Amino acid sequence: MEAVMVRYGEIFLKSEPVKRRFVSIMTENIRLALEAEGLSHRIEAPRGRILIFGDEPRRIAAIAAGTFGVVSASVCTVTSPDIDGIAAAAVEHAGRHLRSGMSFAVRARRTGVEGFNSQELAAAVGSAVLDRVPEATVDLTAPDYEVFVEAREFGGLVYDEKLGGPGGLPYGTQGEVMALLSEGIDSPVASWLMMRRGCRMVHVHMHSGRFGGADVEEIVLRHHARLSAWVPGHPLDLLIVDMEPFFEVITALKEPRYRCILCKRFMLRVASILAKDRGAYALVNGDNLGQVASQTLANMTVIAPAASVPVLRPLIGFDKEEIVERARAIGTFEARPGSTGCTVAPRYPSTAAPAATIAQIEEEIGAESLAARAAGTVRRYRAKNGEIGEVR
């Protein structure tokens, strides 16, 4: 009989009550992902592992391996928890991959089973494999082929492949946050990283209207849909805010170099209002220290106080190439994004805006009143399983 074994990592470090809750949530997330693909299945969660039984184990393994909190998944042969049953299955696996002249290793574990230890299990399985392929050699350091065997109280498990997962914590274990989502490379990655840390996500996009490129909103919707595919079965909301009235005000100012600082602070003001309305714990943005003028340490110090809820910056210490690589991996990288320029951005932005000057300008333009009005312009979209659904 075959089953899919799912492994998790740092959840092991939690207390027993927290561990049980996290495993329960991750199991439910896997169930939702499999149901989204129409795969019949049965899930069991013995201590330290999650086992999934179904008619299409390889498809099940691929889907389970994409679930936040999962370190890896394997299609396993399930046997009796004794040496003979485990060795027979290991020989069958090895017979499909191990050839004369190749080296191999047996990686063994034993938990909750009496009568032998892990070393004895490995030795017995290795001997049986050599009987099947006598021209093979044992190499425990850098083998050509590895077979993994586990003896546990519920049965034996034998496998020789692992599908890597995203790791992190199960989605939904850390409460809701709101991420500022743009058409760029950084913000979708920042959102994904916080989803990977267990945060339920809602996105907010500050739409530039005629001050931004014609393709911006379409790209944002694509980002939103792609990120929803990482949490199948869960609805993912997107709030789009009209920024045009604010941009009309700041483009009329005599001093253009502070526009980006004013804009960033305004976005945090508006997002804070929306976050409090939803009960979200924090905001998330794609700030990356020193990448652009508004992300110098001096300017970030001026911008940050505009938020009235905590701001999380998961990309703060990343190199740009690291961000691009992650964007490619998660499916949000746009090689040719199209028309995405911002006409509000000044040619020579300030890299160290004086806080007092910014405060004075905001008072003159009535920034708080503008933010309250902007928060009332929200258009709502919902994505699920990688597709944009209803407009609310």
C-alpha cells in the first residue's frame, strides 16, 4: 500500500498544545488544497508525521509539498513495522533505481517499536539490498542512491524520493495582516514571506489612476491571483484605494522632492485605517533598505510614524537579486510588465527629508482628512485557488 508522508520542521519545537493546534491547521490546509484539485483522500496524523492515503499519491504529494509549514513530502510504501516487511519494501524500491557499480545508503529511523534499534534496522535493510544488487557498494557519505526506512508504532515506511516544501508555519496560525501590494517585484514577495510565516493575508493596493501606468491594476490583480494559489481553499481579499485626489494635491506643491515621502506616509495612514477596520494586527510592505530614495534609513524613520499599527518589512535586508529569485520561484515575477510608470515621482527625490517639514506640509494639505476620504473609496476583489472571483 502506498501513502504520502508529510514532514514538518520547526513545529516540532512548539509545546504539545501548540504543536497539536498547528498540525491540525496544516492538515486542514492540505485537505483544502486536495479538495481544490478534486482529489479524494484520507488524512491521518500520527505523532511526528502526516499520512495521506488516496488513489493518486504522486499528485497528492506534489500538492501537499506546496503547503506552508511542509518541509517535504514523499510517496511511501507502508508496511508492517518489522524488519522483514521493511526490508522487502526497501529491496523493491532499490531494484527500480540501484544498478551494478552504484553506491547506496540506508537511512533508518525507529520510534515506538521494540526489538531492534535504528542501526540494526539499517544493517538488515542494507544486507537485503546487497543480496538483490551484489555489485553495489555502500557509501554513507555521498551515495548515488538513498533509501529511507522508518519503523513506527503505526507501521513501516519506505521511500527514496523527497519533494521539498516551502517550510515556515501553517497558514492561518498567526492572525491576519494587511500587505500593501503593488505592480512591482518586491511587495508580492513580502506578502508571500509573511504568508509563509503563518499570517492570514489581505492585500491593499493604492491605485494611482491617471498618475500611473495603464497596466498597473491588471498586474496587481495577477499578483493577487497568483498569491492566492499558494493558499488553496482560502479566499484572499484585495482592497483597491483611489489615490488620484491625493496625487492631485501633492503634484500642485511647489517642492517636488518630498513627494515620495508624503506618498509613503499617506499610504501607511490609509492602510492603517483599513487594517483597524478589519482587525488586522499589522501592515506588511516591500521596503528594502537603501534600494530607492524613500527607503534610506533616514527617510524610513520619517515615514514609519505615519502608521498607527505595526509595520513588518520582511525584505529589509535582502539583496535585489535575492528578491528577484524568490519572485521567480513563487510565480510573481513579471519580465515585461508593460506600462507601470509613476508620473508623480520627482526626478531628484530627497534622501533625508526633515520630519518637521513633512509634518508642516501634511498639515497644510489636510493629510488626515484626505486619508479618511481615500479609505472610503475602496473597491473589493476576492481571489481563490489562483483565480479572481466576485467583486464585492
